[in-house]
Amino acid sequence: MDEGVALMEAGQYQEADIKFKEVLEKLNPVPSNLVFYIGKNSYFLKNYKQSIDWLNKYMALKGTGGMYFKESSELLRKSEQLLLDQKASDTTAFIGTDTLFTHNYVDCGNSGKFICPVCKGQTVIIEKGKFGTTYRTCPFSDDKGMLTCDEYNLLIQGKLKPKAQR
């Protein structure tokens, strides 16, 4: 992983991406700092959707106390804005660019729980639409807006079923 970080810091983002993918294949569970580095490197590769996904994963894992929280927040904000700009100018920019997170397990740390990225810990999903605001109970989190480590990993792999279907 250190080699990937060094390549990224030297501006060799494609090479860093290859190194990070090699490490990703070997590590299970995936350490949170690798999640951050992949998100950061994806930003430099202009793969904003992937950057957003990985940075959100990092922030869900580490919360506001994470070593890279401030940098993650800034990169996330920039990625979101650039993705919107990209979407406005090129609708084909989103097809086939994501590395799917399907087989690795993210290490949740000592707590074994963390904030649900769907409802952001609020237990409610708020959607603003043409006809006003709607509120729905989060179909994934517990009554405190949290997920267990296993639930989180299933969620990011796209395999977590809503509570009603479990």
C-alpha cells in the first residue's frame, strides 16, 4: 500500500491505481486508510463517482474522528461538484467506470457498528420532490441509524436486503 501512496503523491495516478487494486485483492478485511487512498486517487484520476463512493465508505467507517476526515470532506465536496458538472456535459461519463466492491470485507474497527450511509444515521430518508418533502424510515439501519459491520459490508456489496425482507 505504501508503494501506491508514494506513486499517488508523485502524480503517477494510473500506477497507484494498479497498486491499490493489487493490495485490495490481497487484504481482507480492507483497512480504512486504503479506502481513503483509493477515494483520493480516484479523484485525481477524474473518476468522481468512484471517488465519492470510496470517500463515503471511509467517512462511514471513521466518522469525524478519522485521521483523513478533513481531507476526505474536501475531496468529497469537490468530487460531488465535478461529477455534477461532468453529468451536465456528458451523460456517457458514468458508464463502466466503477470498480465494484463485491468481494472484500471492510474492517469496521473496535466498535463493530457505524453510521448507516443510506440515512446518514438519522433513521429517516428525506426526499424533496416536485410535490413536497417525503419522509421514509430507513430500510437498512437500526433504530439509532446504525449498521453492524456485517450489515455494512453487505450493503456496500449490494447484498443487504431491507429489514422487511430479512
